[in-house]
Amino acid sequence: MSDRVAVDWTACRGRGVCSELLPERITLDEWGYPLVDRAPVPVGAERHAARAVGACPTRALRLTPHPP
Amino acid sequence: MTAPTAVLPAPRLLTDQPYGPLPDVRDLVEQVEAAGLTGRGGAGFPVARKLRAVRDGGRGVVVGNGAEGEPASGKDRALLAHAPHLVLDGLRLAAAAVGARRSVLYVSAATPALRTAAAERGVEVAIAPAAFLSGEESAVVSRLNGGRALPRSRPPAVYVKGVDGRPTLVQNVETLAHLALIARYGAGWFRERGTAAEPGTMLCTVSGAVRVPGVLEAPLGTPLRDVLEAAGGPAGPLRAVLVGGYHGVWVTAREAEQLTLSAADLGRVGGSPGAGVVIALGAEACPLEVSAGIVAHLARQSARQCGPCLSGLPALAEVLAVAAGRRWDPSVPARIEQLAALVAGRGACHHPDGTARLVRSVLATFPDELEAHAAGRCLAAS
């Protein structure tokens, strides 16, 4: 079972914590909003992904089964 | 706009003939599936699938969506003025098919006649705010739940949890009208017009450089040149045609000669029939100026809920204005593409996606105009 990261765009405020905790999948655009790679979370990075989801100040991230 | 006309000798939605009594329909979902009816609100989703999803959820709500926030579209208004009972029939049939206990007609304006007809049928009337996104499916649900008419993030989908937290069917009013005719005349009848892959007819709103702008009805697969002819023909030499409205694609006048009103043809140029909005651009108009105006409107109409849209659409409007105003910067085409890629798919609704589609079609269809503007000229005949 593999998951990917998904963004609730109405909740995201571009704080960028996610890109620090899961750089393998998340970088930031010129306005500070996450550019999320739709590939599944890499093996071994599942805890990082969970931490990124939990650390988002606006609860804008979730893990969702890949493919959708 | 003038009264609706038709490309067909025997129009369906726009006929003056009475429709006949509404039969008692037991297998509406199966009939709609056999007819191949798809939504006429722009997204073209198979109607039978939506009906099944809401029916499976149980005790749902059905909404007839006539908000029509697209500025260049008048077909829903025309249909509600011409055949409101057909729309209300469709709403009643859909409600029965999915087991809904509540029916709402969501419209931009309601005449006393419409309110009376709705009340007689136990249908509530709700007024949609005059904004581009007011008719977006989740925005409709949000409004009917007492909030603002702005899109909501999914999941959950509205057919799972929508109005009053119930499974909700949102169908464009034209879709409901077709559904009401399928119930009367059957799937085979519906398929007598259109193509095998894209059956039936659709309403179109034709405007811009045509002699008789207005709403007309055409079978899917009708050549675009016939659609323009039904609107009185071009008012002069044409430069291009915008197909699909503000979230649609530009095609050159020459391309329009070869294309039909179909997902098959328009998909090949990155577009779709959408909600049937066709805007003809005369040779005297600058497509970059017109596009800059459209993108400025789309930027103003952002719900401002999602960062990439809130930031990216005004940035696109600005760069289009630079291109149109001939304050040239060599980075303009690349910047348009960069911004389109940054906004597409990164929002709660498809507003940024549609805007990206439009600006990408500007790049694809008007490289000559961009080149002229780079040299301080404009190809539009004066």
C-alpha cells in the first residue's frame, strides 16, 4: 500500500513547513506554495511524510492512496 | 440577445411545439445511460453515473443549476425563459430517480412565472450571486448550505456529502431539459441527432463578430461554420473563434472551418464544446487585447481561497496586458507558459486550470500576433 501527498488548497497558507520535512516530494513555488510530486512517498520516508502532514499549521496536507 | 433560433429544422429544446404529458418513468437511469446523455454545464460528465452515485447514497437533494456565471453564455437564461416546465420536469424526474426529498432550482434570476411554476412542483428557488464561480458544483452546495457561493475542497464529493450533508445531484438546467425529453421519447430518439460517440443536441451561445448573436440549438458534431451561419454568419472577415467560453480555446478562422462542435475534434486542439459558448473574433480586433481582458476578468473572479490561483491569475493578467499593450518583454511567452504550469491543477476547483487552458491557446494560436507585438506592431486590421 503506497500513499502520495495531497494538498487542501483552500487551507494551505504557504508556510512551507512541509517542504522542509519532505523535500523528496515537496518544493515551493515562487509564492511559497507547495509543488507536490504526485509519485508515492518513497520507501523509508513514510514517517517523514506523516510528520509533514501532522506539522502543517493549517492541516492542509493529507496522505491519499496512490493512484487516486 | 435575440430569441433563440435553431440549426435544426426541428429543434428539440427550442421548439414551439408542446412536449406532451410527462410519463411515469421507472427506469430513468437506464434510459439516460442508453441515451448517452452527458452534462451540458461544461464538464460533460455522464449523467447516468451521477444519478447512480446519488441514488446509492440515499435520501439526497437534487439541484438544477442555472447560475450561468460565464459572461458570454446566455443559454440557461434563454432555456428557463422559453421552457421552464421542461427544466422542472427534468428536476422532478431526477429527484424521483435518486430518491431525493428536496429539489432546488438555483438561478441567476427568477421571474414570478418561474417562481410560481416551481412552487407548484414543490421546488425551491435559490438565487445565485452574479459571479463567475457561482455555478461551480461545490460552490452551489456551499451557497445552499448557507455559506458563500465559493468552491469547497474535495473530498468528500458532493454526491457523497453536499446540501444538508446529504448526497447531492447538481445538474445544469439544460441537462435536466434533455433528461425530461428522454423520459418522454426514449433513448433511441435522443440518439437520432448528434454522433454515435456524442449523441444529442446542445444549446450554444454565439456572440462577437456574427450578424445575429444569440442562443441556438445544434446537434453534437455540427460543423462550427454551420453554427456561425445559424447566427447570421460572420459580420466580416474573421480572425479567430473562441470555443468553450472563457475557459475554452482559441482556434484560427481557418481551423474553425475544419472543426465540428464535438469533444472529438475540439479535444485535438486542447478544448471541448464546454457549455456551448462560441465567440467570433473579427479581423479588426486584436486577440491579445481581447485575451488580456478575459484573463483580467478571470483573475478578478478568483475565489481567492487558493494560493496559486490568488497569486497566479493576476500575474497572468499582467503579463497578457504587457503583451497586448506592446510594452514588449522577450520573456513574455515563456512567462505565460511558466505561470500556466504553476496554476493548473493547484486549486480547489478548475478555475486556474481553465485559465491556463485559455492562455496556452493564446500561445499556440497567435504566435504571429505575439511576434508582431514584440516588434511594436499589431496584425489587427484597422
